Amino acid sequence: MTGTPNPHARRYMLHMLLAMMGYTAVLFASITVLRGDMIGADWLRILVAISPVFPALYGLHAMIVFIRSMDEFNRAVIAEATMISAGAVAFISFAYAFAQQATDLLPEIGLIWVLPAIIGGQGIAACFVRGRYR
């Protein structure tokens, strides 16, 4: 096994790097604009607030293109790991919401953490799913 990734993986890493650099730049710019009270109109503030989503969507596109370049086995592993992660995040958040409504002890968790939880869970689940085939 060589240390150099295949051309599809190299292209994916380049496009994902560009997407995350764009995300970071737009995120910091949007926070600066919103904290500076430079915009008064609510609809424009919402547009600025969601602007970091657009470079992240480019990252999603890069991921989809990369997954389409994979063989069936790797696609199946990623699909299963993603389903496990999405299901786990959905049911954990479902249970947490019930528990949170029952008491004032649990803090409110923002929706901004759903995507990172699914992505992180997918990475962890992929290790277990792939491990089943070794």
C-alpha cells in the first residue's frame, strides 16, 4: 500500500479544503458583520447569518462526487455508517428533548450541533462497520 491517495481522493481533499477555507472566511465575516450592527433589516441579517452554509454546501457536493467515485463496498460502508449516525443523533436528541421538558436541570442544546454530531458519529460508526468486514 502506498502513501499517495488515488486521484479521486486527492480531488476530494482539494475541494473539501477549499470548501472549509471558504466556510471559515465567510463564518468570521458574517460574525463580524452581525456583531458590528452594520445591518438593520432582519431579512438581511438572516441572509448574512446563514451565509456560511453556502461554502459548506460546496463541501457536501465534493463529498457526493467522491462517494460516487467509490466502489460499491465503500459506498455501502458509508451509507450504513451514515444511517447509524443519523439514527443515533435523532433518537438521542428525541430522548434529550423529553428529558429536558421534564426538568429545568438540562440545558437547551442548539440545532447548530446536529450536523457536527451526525458527521462525527458517521466517522465513528464507519470504523465499526468497516471492522465487521476484517
